[in-house]
Amino acid sequence: MKKKLVVLTGAGISAESGIATFRDADGLWEGYDVMEVASPQGWRKNPDLVLDFYNQRRKNAHSAQPNTGHLALADLEREFDVRIITQNVDDLHERAGSSHVLHLHGKLFESRSTLDPSLVYPLEGWELKKGDKCARGSQLRPNIVWFGEPVVLMEQAMEETMQADLFLVVGTSLVVYPAAGLVDFVPDSVPVFVVDPNLPDMRLHPNLHPNLHRYEEKASTGMQKVARLLREKHL
């Protein structure tokens, strides 16, 4: 039986494919106040702005290509039972060939009803327009988890994490939630590998995990090293 490799990915892995990271330190996302374009309040205030913002994100993601980090994770399915938990809303993991991807924050290429959240529709192109409606007649919105909304898949992510034989974090630091929170659910005996160019000073975070292996570099190059190590030592 294949060992279960649970992988948490963040903005860093998609950034190398040209996908903008969610927000900078000043609270802006490509010049937009995130609360204006990524909150229920922003949607109620100016739905046209929100629709246009995500149309542009979708257009950008549509032309992006999976990088070697995405491809390395997909390739690991040959030897491991790989389960990806991603904070990213793009579809680059799927396009790289990964079979099991859990999107914590929703999917950019889906829309959902503003009346009934269970009504979710795939988006073939990049544009979602005012007047596009669900089967019950309400306006469609991006199927994205906005600020102030519950991360409904978090419990499933915790269950996957607790069952891991190996745990890998790529493209997000260990002090950004939900990454830090999920690592708390990794059993102490399970190795945790972290690939990110901005890892925290362990002197300030001494209790992150007792079996931690750090690779302080970008996802594409770091993933090559980790994939090689996993095959050599953990098959």
C-alpha cells in the first residue's frame, strides 16, 4: 500500500506561474483593497467591481501554466497516495495532473448561486457577468471563500492531515493560517517538509513540529529536492 503524502500548498507555488499572490503587506491585492473585492460587504456594495476583479484573475490564470513545482507533486502520485490541500483558487494542480485536490478557499473557475450555496457551476471561459443566474433565478457570484465566510472544507483538511504518513508544505510559511493550524494536526512521528523562501526564525517558533525539515527556497527548485528525498528514504 502506498504511503499517504498530504501536501498543503499556498500562493508561493502559483506565483512562479505568474499568478499574483493574494495580498501584500499593505492589505492590497494588485492595487485593490481586499475587503472591497473579497468580502460579502464588498459584493453587496459593488458587485460589478467584484465580478470584474475576478474576471481579470480568471483571465490571468487561464493563460498561466503549471510549473515544475506543480508537476513534481503530480509525478509523486506514481509512488505515493498524494492528497493536496491548497489555499489557491486556480486550477494549476489539476492541469499538472494531480488527482486529489481539496480547495480550501474555493475555485476560481466555478460560480455559485447567491441564493443557494449548493448550486455550483463550472465556468468554461474567464468571464462571469451581471445577469448570469442560477437555476433558481439569483445572480451568480465567484465560488470563492471571502473574508468573513466559513472555510467549510477545513474539517476535511484536518482529517486528511491526521491520517498522513508524510506531510509537505509548499509555497506558504508556517506562521500563516491555515498552514500553521493544519501542522498542529500532524502526528509528532510524521515527518513534515516545508518548502518556502520565507521561513520563520525557529528561535521565535520553537514548538512548530518536532519532526520538521526546512527547505528555504522557491517551490520549483525545492520540490525537486524533496521529491528526490521522499523517493530515496520514504518509499
